[in-house]
Amino acid sequence: MDLEAQAKPRPFPPVSFDEFPPTSYEEWKAEAEAALKGAPFEKKLLTKTYEGITLEPLYMESSLEGLTLDTLPGREDYLRGTSAAGYIQRPWAIAQSCDEVLPEDSNQAVKKELAGGSNSLHLILDRATTYGTSPAWADGESEPRGLSLSTLKDVDDLMADLDLSKNGIHVYAGPSSAPLLALLAGRARSQGRASNLALWSGCVGADPIGSLAQDGSIPCPMDQLMDEAALTIHWSRKAAPGLKTVLIRGDVYHDGGANGVQELACSMATAIEYLRAMEIRGLDVDSAASAMRFSFSLGANYFMEIAKLRAARVFWSQVVRAFGGSGDSAKMDIFASTSRFTQTVYDPYVNVLRATSQAFSGVVGGTDTLWVRRFDEAIRPGTEQSRRISRNIQILLQSEFNLTQPIDPAGGSYYVEKLTSQLLESSWEAMQAIEAEGGMIKALQSGYVQREIDGVLQSRLKKLDVRSDRAVGTNMYPNVTEKPLEGTTPDLKEIAAKRAASVEGYRELTDEVHRKDKLDKVLDSMAGDPEGFMENLMETFMAGATLYEVRQVLNDGFSGDLTVEPISPHRWTERFEALRKKTEEGALAGRKVTVFLANMGPLKQHKGRADFSTSFMEVADFDVIRSDGFDSVEAAAEAAVASGATATVICSTDDTYPELVPPLAKAIKEGAPTMTVLLAGAPAPEFKESYVQAGVDDFIHVKANCYAVLESLQRAGGIA
């Protein structure tokens, strides 16, 4: 044969799938039910999410019946994105956070982030700055968190050699953004760069309703905060049209335990309140809507988070158009962050994997700006390593994984499109329920929102307790050999002294009479020209006023007029972490919980349940005493009593339990009456009572309440 002809590639023959007739869902279901051998289809193959949405095991073209999917990116309801070119023309902004307390330290951190690949400044402020209180930590705060700003010099130190006309910015400014905006703009004006404001982009945003929900109160009347929001929108529309000044924080509700439906509903209900308030204050809907950015957290359910961002864009476009807005103002600006709620303290490097999955869902869902939280955020201040890892996750997604294309990669997926539609419908209904309460503020006052979110939170905690939800490294697969991350504790006295010296040193260089004159005119300017108000604020800061002084004047002696039950932030594993920490603290005080494994019979008879019991107990870092396997009840009971353990777990098989358990449990109780006796495995109903009567205190198995069992053993071991 001609070797040259043999080497030439031969075309594949035409392939036809005509011999495989299409299968209907009903036919597939019948086959699945047969494979289940009598187990209920609904229980085994249907999954109900925290959003109340039931996930099917299979999605087909028929799943899309009734859905309109012929829209294009950048068109219609923005389901497929607000830009026709997606990320191809403009990738999402990388906005890694900087929260160093001292402005000069944050300046260095921002420069490192920008040099390392970030392209948007993301500043996290401390509570004193967001609420306009004294910058000193005289209230005994154990660990200052966030950037402290008070004077024009602070902003100068923060922004040294940085240019906001080249990089975007993202800052949550607190209940009002007016003072911080004036500080930033005043600095630009003092350097003769006022014209650069027109090139600023991003968000320096206020969320008074979010502040009320998170903290339970606000520093001054809500009407005052709404007035300030309207004034900042008026000002930015002319001076800095690329800068948004209102930030709707869905993360407040996510961190409280809310599901995706509730996060969307609360965010939209908040935005609706702002649109109405701005309309009353003379702003048209396009101006108000264009000034808003939405912040969402990305949770653990990968496809749900993709659907959440896609549904959010459609939801917002419908709201804006219902208010009479135009197409451009109906485009949602999304800032997404990986979840704080799902971060764990133990086995913290698993947080890197969580963050990667969550960031991936945010990109596929179409976020405009992304923040990947540090894996050690719940443990310590950021390190060079943890910052680099978080930043590089985003850079890899853009540069190596090529996620800047295609546009709307989830578009057309039977599963994601159906889930998006269900999430949109459910969140719209949830928003209407909030509206029926009188709107977001009244729904918070009545406690309706808090009760709804707490119900989901308790459901999450319960599923963690029984380990139907698994947090790797915490309630499942704990790493008992891990060493805590090393960290440094800030020198609070030194930081407080530096801040005080900086503020006082700056004030000494200013004219007190001039400063007071400018402060006296702040309130008067609110009633006049909106641009005049911000101009006066800028001049007041340039005269040497502190943010605290400006906030006090704006409050005009009034305190907040609203109080609600706060939606406190949580992490889903915090109860298990507290359990393990108690064990560690008890060990330092000489109190230990030890568990003896009474393994019965040869290795193959007890190994499976012995391994399960070991992992079960190590969740709380209990010391487990293993054994090779006992041939007799007497030998097992003698060893268990001699161990002096807090508890003994009997490990064998269901077939051997009826004969082994009653005499063994009885013998252990006779030798050590206070010892807790547990049985590994769910007991057969007909034998359970006899086991309990013999002395078995509880049973550990895949459906057992792991948290409750471990907590009871801690009490038995003398760990309060």
C-alpha cells in the first residue's frame, strides 16, 4: 500500500442519530423509578432549595416552555447582560479590598493591589468613618477594622500618587455618602484637579435602609438621610456623572442567612423606597436609578448564584420601567462579592476553593465588579499571601480561563434559564409581600423581614447540625492536626495615638474662626442649590473641619427616628466553631473530652462504624481512644471503664448488636455510672428500647444531630 496515501487523514463517515429516537421525560422517569427499586422518586431525585424552588434531576427543552429567550445581550430586559459585547470589550472590574486603619497604610495597600492586577480601588471604612463619630477607639473596641478617615489630610495621605480618573472606586460610605464625597472632591479641588471629577467612575454609596437593617438604628432621621442622598445625586449628575452615590446592599440580608429570593426581594424593595423618596425630592426616575449600584453576595449554590444575578437584572429593568424610566437607567450595575457567610475559621484554606467557585458563578452570571474575599478574613488581618491568592483568582479567571468570552455563557441552558425564571417569579412575589407590609422600612419595623430571614437561617443551622449540609473541615472531615494561622494583633494604643496626633496636628494648622463659620453655613446650604450644598461641604473640609464635626452639624441635634431588630451578620459554621473552641480552651484548663471506641469483633466487622465515629467526634476535637477489636463483652467493658473516658461508642454491625449491646452497655454503666454510652448506627425499631434500657444514652449515625450530641458530651466532660 502507498505509505503516503495511508498517512493522509481519512474523513469520518456521516453520523446520523436517527436510530436513537428522542426520549420523553416521562419515559426517562419510568426508567429512573425502576432503577430506584421502590424508593420514592420525589424523595431521592428532587431537591428543594432554601429558596423554596424544587430542582429537577433532569432538564429538557420542554423545561423552557412559556419562557421568552430570544433576547440579545444588551437588549430588552438585560437577562443576557447589559452590554452587547459582554466582557470582550470591557472585562469585569477587579476590586480587591483594602482595610488598613491608617490612611498611609491603606495607600500602600492600594498601590500593591493595583500593581498586582486590581483595577478598582475598594476601600472598607471603619464604623467611625461611616457613621461620622470620633475617630478614636475610646469605646473599647477590641480590634479596629477598616480605614479611618476624618480630615482632608487623611484623604491626601490615602490618595497620594493615586488618580481616580484612571481607576474606578468602590466604597460603602454608610447611611450618607455626602460627607465622604465632599472629602474626596475637596481634596481634588485643593490640588486643582476639580475637572477630573468628570472622569471618576464607580460608587461612593450610601444605604440608609441597609444601615438600619444591619444595625437596628440610624444616626439621624431617615428624611434627613434621604435629603442628603438626593443632594448627592443632583451634584454627581453634573460634577461626576460616572460616579454612583447610592449602594443597595443585598449582602446585609445574605450575611443574616437570607436565601437568594430574600436577598433579591429586600434589595429591590429598598431600591423602590429610594426611587419614591427621590421622586418626592424632585429627581426623575432616570436620574435616581442611574445613581444606584447593587451589591450582592455569591453563595455556595453555584447555579443558583448565576441565576440570581441574571434574574436581578431583569427584575431591576422591570422596576425602572414601571416607574417610567428609560432603557439606560434600567441597566443594573452589579458589585458582587464572594460570601462572608460561608467562610470558615477551621481548615481555612478550603475557603480558597469556596471563593473560586463563587467567583466563577459571579462571572458567569455577569457581574460588573467583583471582590474575592481573603480566605483568612474571618481569622486575622490580611497578609501578603492571602491578598495575592484572592486577587489571582480573578486574574486567572480573566487571563488563563478565558472567561471574558463567550457572552452570557449560561444563556440557553435548560437548567439555568428555568432556574432564573423561577427565581425571578419567587423574588417578585417576595417583594410584593414586603410592599404589602407598607414597604421596606415598615416591613423592618414590623419585624416581617427579620422573621422571614431568621426562618431560613434556622433551617440552615439545623441542616448543618444533622450534617445534611456539609461544611468541609468543620462539621465534616475535620483536620484535627491543623495548626492555627499565625497572625498579628494591631497595637491599638499606637494606632489611636497616631490617629489623634494626625487629626490634632492638622487642626492646629487651620483657622478655627474660619472653620466654625463654614460649619455654621452647612445646614443653610441644604435648602438652596444642591450643587451649593456640596460646594459648601467641600469648603468646610478645606477649612479644616473633621468628618465628625460635619456629621454633628448635619444631624442638627436630632438622633435617629427609627429602631428595628437588627439583622446580625453570621457565618454558617460559627456554632460548630464555637464548640471546637470550647474543647481547645477546656484542654488548656486541664479538662478534656475523651471518647473510647468499643470495637467489637474483627476489623471488617467494626471498621466502617469506628471510622465514622472517629470523624464524628473529631468535629469537636475530642480525643478518640481506638481499639483493635474485642472478642468478648467482658473485655470490652473492662477496657472502656479503665479508660476513664467521657463516653464510649459501641461499634459493630446491626446483625451483632442484639446480642452484644444489652450486656455490654449494662456492664459499662455498672463499672462507670457517669460514662455516656453511645451506639454507632441507627437502631432497628424493634431493638431500640432494649438498648436504651440496658444503658445506651444516644445513637450516632448519618441522621443524628451531630451538634446536639457533641454539646452534650462537652457538658458531660465538664466543659461549660
